Amino acid sequence: MNIRTQISMVFHLDKCIGCHTCSIACKNLWTDRKGAEYMWWNNVETKPGTGYPTKWEEQSEYKGGWEIKGDILKPKMRGRWNRLLNIFSSPPMPTIDDYYEPWTYRYEDLFNAPEGDDQPTARPISLITGEPINIEAGPNWDDDLSGSTIYARNDPNLESLTDLEREQLNELERLVFFYIPRMCNHCLNPACVATCPSGAIYKRGEDGIVLIDQKKCRGWRMCVSGCPYKKSYYNWNTGKSEKCILCFPRLETGQVPACMHSCVGRIRYLGVMLYDADKIEDSAKVSDDKLVDTQLDTILDPFDEKVITAAKAQGIYDEVIIAAQNSPTYKFVKQWKVALPLHPEFRTLPMLFYVPPLSPIIAKMESGKFDVVNADSTAQTDHLQLFHSLADSRVPIKYLASLFSAGDTSKIDHIYKKLIAVRLYMRSITVGDVTQDDLKKAFETGNTNAEEAVMIYRLTSLPSIDERFVIPPMYREEAIESFGDVYDHKSGIGFGFMQKAERRL
Amino acid sequence: MTNSFLFIAFPYLSVTIAVIFTVYRFTTDRYSYSSYSSQFLENKELFWGSVPWHYGIIIILLLHIFALIIPGAYRWLLAGSRIELFESIGLGLAFLSFVGLIILAVRRLSDSKVTAVSYATDWLLLFLFLFQVGSGIYIALTYRWGSLWYLNTIVPWIWSLFSFTPDSSYVVVLPMIVKLHILNAFFLIAIIPFTRLVHIISAPIPYLWRPYQIARWYK
Ligand code: SF4
């Protein structure tokens, strides 16, 4: 056992209202700079939709993530020789047009325009060339555009559906969408690290945060293609790549990352997990249907005496182990098993997990009465119809499976049944119209019980900020001690980066 | 006097400048040690320019150096009718890199986004390389079997420089265009540390054997 610690996240998609507050918090803090205007380390996508950059999930084009060749796990961008031989121009790299060209407006025209018959306007100009441009794409350009023929219908995840199912998804009554906020997953088996020829990208041993060393990055851009989530970005001004840093300066001072702190829907959870680093490669090597299970296997039980002893022996501090025990992410992911990684088939073992959304079911209003289409005739009462019709959920379960479980619908099915049992149980308490029989059945199919249901309910609906974010102590002072003088550091500011971050010659 | 400056002092000077400032930039500003890539702004033309350019020029450069370091093996390679094959391959590679360069130059001029991020040194390098490859092709076509007389003129001259017994008489008799080719080459060496050419040194060869995953610990 080679125990390491990893900061992990859970996003509860039922709670996301798609307000983009998270993206703005991140933008204001980190990417409001020349060359980074187009970057959204955190972005919120409408699904079904093509996302940002457009069709990022299409790995046949972008070659992100890993694949198994025989018995070998290789970056989809191929092996080492191939990378170096293609270093002069790497074809699978997305360009600015796959994101959008950043722009501003010529505001001064509003003041300086000579008097005339027409209103002066502020023309959009490109932030790269300074020339006027026609805006054809922008941040969250496809926001809420469910059913759109350009965006929603080109979602790569729809490939898992039959033609009929796809058609149905486009019927006006069935139009549906949900939001999926995305950021760097700080993966256990990061493909960006593996594809960086300079070795500039690394995982911090103590907390698993994936960072790009700006002084070592030589701008070969392989990580941009290599990351299957397209969460490594090329700064066109500095000529270096950048990515989400999980607000490590905030975490080190005990603060919550900006996107999570500002989240209006309070959908975000952060906590530390213990995992077995020796298992990483093997768990990324199994067939698609086993990927989620093997990933969960690498995560260790922080209450297990054996794990605790081994962790201590490896120098993991007691406070960190306690933080792992209190981690909300451990509960969602491993204990209750209601959260799944996004696209596990990319094989990077992402450490950001999603609770899939309980989408509305298909229903219609007829003569003033709300009717669930295809309702289970044995379900007597309305609430059972509402809660039980899993097959009738408006987002086809296959679609969610394509997002969160490499196509395995049973995983989504289990989560749904459990979450529905939680809702029924809470309804039995607050409304009191659920029979004991129905409740028993719900608990059985949902593989849960009253105690767990209450815990899930509490952490979903009522958590305090300290319950949502359990930040382990990061022992920054020891880090400083190991690379320099603490007193020197105290009198300095910032990241110890003295030169201007820009291209020089 | 001019000759001894151009073919003795200047080569020494340019190599000295290159070494000192390359080391200086490496130690004081390693952040900048790369070639600024504009592939993110324009992808398609770059492929047709950059790939032929790099493959052409790297092989030709290696052949120049190969003749310099192991002249014996090089002479064997050229023996008999093999020289015709050798020269045609060389010429083919030269054309390849020349075409690549022209595509790169056109791209830099015509794509407004790429123009916007171009530095003066980018234009300078394009110009110098166009001249260098162009003059090389011209020499190959007009002064036959350059690969052979290179061995008897420039190679011993450079060796004389290496061994600190400089003797410019090997090269002063060469035609003007060859002299310009030589001087431009040493000028290019001198400006390595002041341009994006430093990326030659940061070629990521260790990638071939390092493990895929990297973790950094502060303990
Ligand atoms: S701030 Fe929270 S609720 Fe709003 S879009 Fe972001 S994740 Fe969703």
C-alpha cells in the first residue's frame, strides 16, 4: 500500500442553477489577463450541448486521455517517440476558433463620434488583433439552447441513443437540459502530465493538486490535446500553458476555492481522500464497464485501522487523516455511492465526482389534471408515479450513462433508486402520505435505510459551509522551510515569481 | 585584414557571444527558454510550413556537422557514384525546408492573428533563414559537388579555428555567395541567445525515458 492524499470534489447537479457565478469568481481571480481572456478554468455547460471548447468530448478528433493497447496503457496521443516526432506541429490541438476569439468594444467611439443622424455604436474589436470582428462565438454561447440544431443535437453523448430516442429528445414537450459545471478534475492518472514533453506538469505529492510549472513549460502544447477534458489552456500571450490551480494559495490558508465558495446553488463539496497510489495504473487498465469500480477501489477507507496505521507510517499527519474521515466527498463517492466521475472511459481517474441530476419525468396536463405519461399502473398514488418512473425520466438514462459511467446504465439506475428512496422517506416524514410498505420497497430497491437517507438528505440540503468544505491542513510552513528561509518568505509577497510572465524574445 | 576579421575574428566572436549569453539567459531567465508557438491561433498552414521546415533543416544541419566531425566516414559516403544520390537527397531536403519557410513567411504575413503576435526577431529569423537556405540551394546548383569541396575547404578551416591555429586561406578563395553563406551562418549562431532559437537547447529529449507520471513533494 502506497497511501497518498488527494483533494477531491463533488458537484451535486440537481442543485446547479446554471448561474455561472463560479466561472466569474474564477475569472476575476485568475484569468483576467492578456492571453487568458478566453480561458474559463471553471465553466458551466448546458447538456445536451457541445460544450466548451466545442465538442471537447470527441476524442477521435482531439486524442485526449488514455487508451489500452494490448496490455499497455498509453496516452491516446500515442507513445513518446510519436510525441517528439510530432513536436513541430501537433495536429489534434484545438485552436482559438474551437473556443472563441476574445473581444472588447470600442467604447471611446460612443464619446468621440462626430455629431450625426445616427446613434454612435461601440464596435466589437478582437483582443488579439485589435481589428473589428464579427462575434460568432463567446463564453457559454450555447447556454440553455436545448433542442438547438447546431449545439444540443451535436452532443457526442447522444451517439449512445437510438434514432428514435434522439428524435423524442427533440420533441418540444420533451425538451430538457441540465447544467454541468466543469473544471480541472485533478486526476489520479492525469494525461496532461503524461503528455508534457518538458515534464513541467506535476501532481503535488501532499494534496494531489495538478500544476504547471511556468518556468519549466516550453510551450509544446501537448497537454492541451492530452487532457481529455480540455482543461489545460494555451496562453497565446505568454506562450505557456495554464490550468486550474484549485486555488492552492487559498487552500493553504484554509480558505475555500473561489468557485466553490461563491457557488450560489451550494452544489460543491470539497474534501480530502486517501488512496493507494500503487493501484493507479492497474485500475486505469480495466475494461470500460469496470472503470468506476476499480477507481473506487483505489480510494481507501479512512476509518480502517490498517489504513490509518499505514498512512501514519508514511508520514501522513493525524489532522489530515481526521479531515479524510470528515470528508463530504468520501461520503458521497464511496460510502453512499451516489456520485460518479465524468467520462471515466478517458481513464485519467478524475477526482471530481458528480451526483447525476434527477431529471423531470415526462408528463402532460389533461383537463387540468397532471398526468404522468406511461405511468406504472400499479402505483396508486401520485407521488409514487412521480418518483418511480425512472424509465420515463426526460433525460434518457443512457445519455447520463454515457456521461458518468462509460455507458453502464445500472450505475445510474442504482443512484436514482437511492435518491428517490431518500425523497420518499423525507416525504413520509414531512407530508406523511407514504405507506410503510411503499417505503420498505423504496429502501430495498434503493439499497438504503432510514439512517443513511437522513444523512444524505442533510448533506444535500442543509449542510453548513464547514460540512461542505473540509480542508485538510496543508502544512505550508514546512514546505517553505524545505525550500527556503521562512523569514525571507515572510517579507516577500506572491509566488516568488520575479520576472514578468510574458514572451520576451 | 577584412578577411582575417570576417573568417577568423568573427567566427570566434559569434561563438563566444552565443555561449556566454545562452548560459546567461539560461541561468537568469529560464522562463523565456522556448519558442513562442502560434499554432493555437492558426493550425493548418503551420503544419505544412513547420513540419517540412524542421525536418529539412535538421537533417541538413546534421549532415554539415557530420562532415565536420567524422570527415573520413563522410568521404566514404560520397565515394563513386554515391555522391549523385547523396547530393540529390540533400537538395531535396533543402527544397523541402525552403518551401516550408516560404509557407511560414506567407502565414506570418497573411494571418492577422499571427501577425499580431509576431516579434521583430521572428521577422529577422525568417529573413536570415530564407537567405541561408536559398543561398545553399544556389550554391548546390551552380558550384557542383559542394558536398565534396566542403570537405576540402570549410571543414579544414573550421578545424583550424577549433585548434586555435586559424587559417583563413581555405575559404578566402571561395566564391562570394559561399562566403555570405558562411558569414550568415555565424551570424545566426551569434543571435541564438537573443531569439526564439534557444528552443533548440530545450528540445525535450528526456521525455523518451522519464516515467509518465510526475509528483513533487516538499519533504
Ligand atoms: S455557481 Fe454553483 S449553482 Fe451557479 S452555475 Fe456555478 S456550480 Fe452551478
